[in-house]
Amino acid sequence: MGLLSRSRATALGLGLGLGLGLGCTPELEHDLSLVDEPRVLAVQSLPAEAAPGAEVQLRALYVDGDGPLTEPSLAWAWCNARRPLAELGPIDRECLEASAEALEPIGTGLAVAATLPPGGCRSFGPEPPPAEDGQPSGRPVDPDSTGGYDQPLVLQAAAATPHTTLFGLRLSCGPGNATQRQAAELRRRYQANVAPVIAAVEAEVDDQPARAVEADAPLVVAPGASVTWTARFPACPMAPACGDGLCTLDEDPELCAADCTGVIPGCGGAETYLWFDPLELRLHTRREALAVAWYGTAGRFPSPQTGVGEHDAIRVLDNEWIAPDEPGEAVLWLVARDDRGGASWVERRVLVE
């Protein structure tokens, strides 16, 4: 794959898109938003964050220049090789070898059920890794900017040009360098990440008013038209509030039983989460940053990705798309990501005539 193997790399992962997670560096001369060959654009995990040994449901967005691929040959595997801390790069090179002993096969297809390897927090997290060959125990892995850790995930596609794509699934591990009291508080209050959800998609064609675009009805535009696409996320509360239908950080499940009974805690927009500051050595609350990666089988997105930071109150992301000059149908994908590794996507179709 890409930097080390037989085909071009894809710089997309469960946590990538905001400068986080695992992925190879793409070829800079390639238009990242244009889909003209088989590519794995994203992987979603349900739940989006899980502890070692937990079960997750994984599905891939695998597409080519004609649209979604419905019968792909995708082989999934965990990579359990720990990258030496002295080496640069997001993963161990062994993860890129199809026959590597470090690869733990999961299954094949567009979607698979998987159990996370039990030693993830020791190999890729804050727990000291076991000593090898009589050597002292190694140093724990540093967390990313949100305090998280990733279990490497490898997808190998047996297409006309075989290629490998790397992702990272966010692990639920305790904080490094925290006191026992801080670690206990984090375990008690922390809510695992929920993947962001694009609640609505709108399009503004040239200077016409914006309108909602649904998955079952293509947008009709003229050749060469300029379309402003808008992705809207749900509004997530900054503080817990009973009766809002959401079970969020620090919401009492007994006092707010109507919000927290029988639902997955969290929100599909920019969630507030608990974070251990490795510099100040204390706990803070933060909001997630959000991003949308934009893809299409035709036309052009001048900006392949748009996003907002954690301090930005705007939870609407838009982007311009230039329709092709030739009539035909284009398939567009909007891949939403947060900076804690969650991902989801929507598909829209455009008829150029």
C-alpha cells in the first residue's frame, strides 16, 4: 500500500480527517475528492469506541467511479504489531505485509463483526508493554490530542490493483500519568464516543434558495453548475439537561431516567467529553471538533475537506461542488468524522442534464 506496498495509499481512517488516527500519506497530485477507481473511503465502528476484548460491528464505505461496490472482496484484520517508539510513522511496517504474523484475521466482506484484541491498552495505550527477551518493559504509547489511543485495523482489497488501507479504532483505556483518584473519576464520568451523524443535507444551486436533498431523489442541475452543499449536525448540549432526549456527560441516569433509559449515551453532533490534560495533570471538559470529507464520481470539490474546531459554535459545514460539463449522473459521499475517531456517511446523487 502507498508508501510501502504495491498501490496508492488512502489517507482515511476512523480517526483521520482532523489530523488524527492512522493512515498513509496520499499522493499530493491526486484529487482526493474524485473517486475514479476502487477506494475504501471510510470505516465505521459501532460502538465508535470500545475496550479491548469488546465486540464491535465494522462496515466499510467501498466505492469506485460508478458508485458503491456491493460485492467487494475486502479482508479485515487487526494488526497487533507495536511500532518502535524510535521510528517515525503511525504504525509498524509489519501491518502492511499481507502475510505478517502480526495480522489477526477478522473476516471478509463489506461488514464484519469483530472482537478487539485483549492486549490493546498494553500494546497501543497507556499501560506499559510486557518485557521481551529479558529487556526492561517498554514505555507506554502517548495519547493523541483528545487523550485517545487506537487499535490498528487493516483492510486488504483484492481488486484489479490490490491495495491496503489502514484505520485506527479508538480504544477505551485509562489515562496515563493520572492519580488513582483522577483515574477513578474518569472511569465514573467518562462517556465513550458516539459517531457524528449528518442529520440533514441541503444544496444551493447557483443563486437559488437552498433546499433539502434526500437520499431517494437526485438533485438535478445544469452542466457546469455551482452547487453549495451543506451538512447539518445535531445540536449537542454544552451541559446536561433532563428532558432533552439525550443522555450526555454528567447526566444522572436516575434523575433523568427518561433520557438515559434504553438509549446509547451520547449525541450525534459535537459532544462534550471528559479529558485528562497530560501537561496540567488534571481533568477538563472539551467539545469535539468535526469535519466532513467530500467525495464524488464526477465534478470537482475545490476543498476535499471542511471542518470546525472545538471552540467553534458553528455546527454546519458546507462546500462548493462544480458540476461536470458533460450530462450524466454523479454520486457524492459526505463522510463525517469527529476528532475522537467516530465516522459515518451519507450518499447523494446528482443528475446533470
